Amino acid sequence: MPLIDLLRRRRSIKRFTARPVTRTEIETMLDAAVLAPNHRLTEPWRFYVLGPDAREAYGLAVGIRKARKIEDPEAARALRDRVAAEHRVLPCMIAVAVVKSDNPETADEDYAATMMGVQNLALTAVELGLGTAIRTGAVMGDAAARTAAGVAENERIVAIVNVGEPAEVPGGPKKTAAVELTKWVA
């Protein structure tokens, strides 16, 4: 399938079927991720494929953060437990981390390279008939979330990628045409 078609078909998938993602499929996606360009060939990306217990523990960290916004203790507990259970049953969950650098320029370049790797992973998933949901946010710095994912001290999680066979594929959002966002400078 031409790359432009993969780009147009990629969507954030909210619901997956129960079909497991095979180790071969995961390895194919990760092999694509490491093909991303990276300045100075630092290869800054690290990948953590989470099993059911790790997914549930990560989901518990997410659920606890969400539950803090709810005043009713019973409703908060129910939300926390539901989020943890939802994570446990995901077909595949990959924590993508970047090796930290004290050099600000290298840190920026390595983050950009790692996120390009995430895009490669997501496009490869589409080619394999799978879908992804790329998650980012403050929870990735949460100590419990980091422990659940097993990331090293010298790394930070930059994305969680949920992968699976889509139960449904949403329509695409309206995107601004590139021509409207481009300025040709002489």
C-alpha cells in the first residue's frame, strides 16, 4: 500500500477486538520504529511491551490520577478499578521511552527522533491491519506508571501506544490543507 494511503488511513482507535497482537507483529512494528532518522545516531528510543499485569498496573496509575478529580470515594474507586481493568484487557500496550540527555539540543533531537519512531510504528500497524492509540501526558512521569512500565531511571516515557485489531475505525478529522499552513520564503 502506498505510504500516502497509510497516512490517510491511520486513526486513533478507541476500541479493539480481543484478537491478540502476535510477537511477530510487535517485532515488525518495533523494527519500523528504529528506522526513524536520529541525529548523531544516538538511537535514543527504548520500547517496553507490557504484559497483562504491567498493563493493569499502568492503568491503575492512570485511574488513580483520574479518580482524584472525583469527590465521591465510591465513584472514585469504581473509576480507578475500571480504568485498571480496561488496560489489562488491551491486546497490546507499548511504552516508548527516550534516553535522557543533559544536553538540551541532544534532548530535543532525541525526543523528536523517538516520536518519529512512534509514527513509523503506527503506520506499520495500519499496514498490518492493526490500529493504534498514541497516548501522552503527565501520567507518564508518575512514579507508579514508570514502575509499571519498567523504564530505567535514565529514561522518560514519551508515549504509550495501545495496539490491536480495531473494533471500529472512526472517520478522520478535518485537517487544514498544507497550502494554508505554508509560506514560501525567498
